[in-house]
Amino acid sequence: MTARSALRRYMLVNFLTWLPPGTMMATMVLLMTERGLGLAQVGLVVTVFSVVTVSLELPTGGLADVVGRRVVLAASAAFTVAGLALMSVSTTFWMFLLSGVFKGVARALSSGPATSWYVDTLHGIEGPDADLKPGLARGGAMESVALCVGVLAGGALPLLAPASLIFPLAAPSLAGAMAAVVLLVVVVFALPEPAHERRSLAGVLREVPATVMGGVRLALGGAVLRRLMLAAAASGMVLISIELLTPGRLAELAGTAEEGSLAYAVVAALGFAGSATGSTLAPRAARLAGGSARGAIAGTALTALSVGALAATAGLDGPPGLLSAGLAYVTLFVGLAVTGVLCLELTHKAVTAAERTTVTSTSSLSLQSGGIVANLTLGSLAAQAGLGMAWGAAAVVMLASALLFVRMPAPTGSSPARALPARSGSG
């Protein structure tokens, strides 16, 4: 396999991984409410999804480091198929809840293995000094492209689906399940792993906890990774501040909830396009800034300024408020993507293959933990002091996180707290 071939496969897997959730995004809540669920029940389904994802982040990362990337990615695709297919035919709260569990398992399983497969494969082809930025940037761009395409397609499908054949709002989730079937086939046949010794189930189960603990100790004990985990938490706070507060703001600006929903779909698609642009620009940002850490500072500063712009324009009404909010939203995702790609590169340079996916899952867990903090604080702050104050607080947190990249130690690629040396081979 060549480096170009590995990159093409990595990009395709990233696209197919994020296309299903993008496709269901626009109609998920509407489907549940049309099938009779109240808003409280919808919130509980979403909460269960989040809890399952967070609970399984580290164990599934450790599992990928023990049994291999392809097996875990294939399992993720299978759970996605099950979750979205069940969602498309669900008619009761408990069916939607089970669908949320399946989707949470799939999300946790997909966190990290594809990137780890690509990094390991590229290291095997070009050596440990291979430049990771171009490939990681293109992979990140494909995630954003998939979400952009998915949310637009999911929004249009209910208008095109024949009501005599399928409930229109169920069409996007069914289409997402079909895309996940394609992902499963691609993972099984296009992501080769070298042969490794046959492992017993008991042996695998014994190694996963040790691998997880080794990855956690590495993430908390290493100066580089500790800073990167904190930066991920700050990004999580910003992301949740956007997801939590933007829909209501756009509905207020547009005039009605229906028009606000359409405005949010368009702005979200533009945000994903901005994220794809930021991922593509990340290598250039690092080159112009004089290194990945300095490039991350630039991306973090751009993100903070964009959230600050949302705070500053929170009092504008009508088209000026809508335009300013949209521009700030898109620019924010450009900055987040630049920082995200460069942080991913720094993370992979700081670990060995034996603990790669576990540490990536730890980073994802940090991001979601930051989101939980934002959920518990920014909503109340916005209700009591206004949107401007809540977004202002998020901007301050993001700007302060830029200090984490100042004089950052160079990643060494070795770990003071090694996970198990014996592991499954990978691409």
C-alpha cells in the first residue's frame, strides 16, 4: 500500500463515518415529536446517547489498541446500521431510547480508530518522522464535508420521499443506515491490518483495562498531553455554547420557529463548510506561524474572536443580526478546525501506536466533559444575564486556552507510562 492509497481510504472512511449522523441531524427531533414523544422524552433519548458515548469512550479506545482498528470500526458501522434502521421504524419512546443506545455505542467505537489506522499505516510506509498534517487535515475536511452534505440531504429528503412508501421524516435516518452499510463494506475490505496472533477473548478482556489505564496515566502525566486535554475541554465548552444557544437566537432573528429552523440548517451547513476549509488550511497555518503549537494559538484566537463577535452582536435585530451571527458562526468553525487538526497531530506525535486510540478517546472525553460543564452553566447564565454574557464567558475561556500552547514541550513519541507492549498489529 502507498501513502496516497492509505490517504484515499482514510478520507473515504471519514466521509462515510460522518455522513449518517449528518443525514439524520435535521429531522431527528421532528421525527420523535411526530411519533408522539414529548420534549422531555426527546431530551432523555439524547441524554442516554451522550451518557453511553462518554461511558464507552475509553474502553472502546483500549479495545481498538488491543484487537485492532478494523474490527472496532466494523463494529461501529454495524451499530450505526442498527441504530438508524431502528430509529426509522420507531413508534414508541422505548424504541427510540434503544436506538439512542445503539448510536451511542457506535459513536464511542468510531472515536479514534480510523485516525490511528492512518497514522500507523503512514508510519509503516514513511517512517516515524512522516508529516501527519496534510493527511489529518484532509481527513478532518472530509468529516466536515460529510456533515455538510448530510444535513442538506437530510433536510431535503422528507420533501422528496413518497409518503405512500415511507413516513417522510423517517427517510433521512433510513438513508443514513444505508450509508453505514457502505461504510461497513469499505472497512472490511479496504482497511487491511497485518496478521497478528490469534487472541483469546479472556486475554483481550484482561488487556483492555490495562491499556486504558496506561493511556489515562499517559494523558494526565505528560505535559504535552495534559495541555492538549485542557484545550479539548475548552473547545467542548465553545461547541456546546453554539449548539445550545444558536438555534433560539436564529429563531428570534428569523421571526418564527419554522423559519429559524431553516436558518439554522443553512447556517449549520455553512459552518461545516467552514470547518472543512479550516481543516484544509491547518498545515498552511502551522507553516506560516512557525510550528503546530503556534498555528493552534492562531486558530484558538480566531475562535475566541468569533465567539466574542457573537456576544457583541447579540443585541442586533433583523437581517443585520442574522448576517453577523452567520458570519461569526462560519469563522468560528474555521478557527476550531485549524486548532483541532494541529492538536490531533501533536497528540499522535506524543504517543506510541500501543496507546494511540486510547489517548485519542481521552481527548474526545475531555471535549465532551467541557461540553457538560457548558451545559450546566452557560444555559443558566444566558437565561439570567443574556446571550451576550454567556457567549462572552465562552470567548474568555477559549482565549485563555491559547496560553496552553505557549512554550509547549516538543512531543517525544514515547511514553513514561507505557501501555502493554504486546498488541495487535495495525495498518
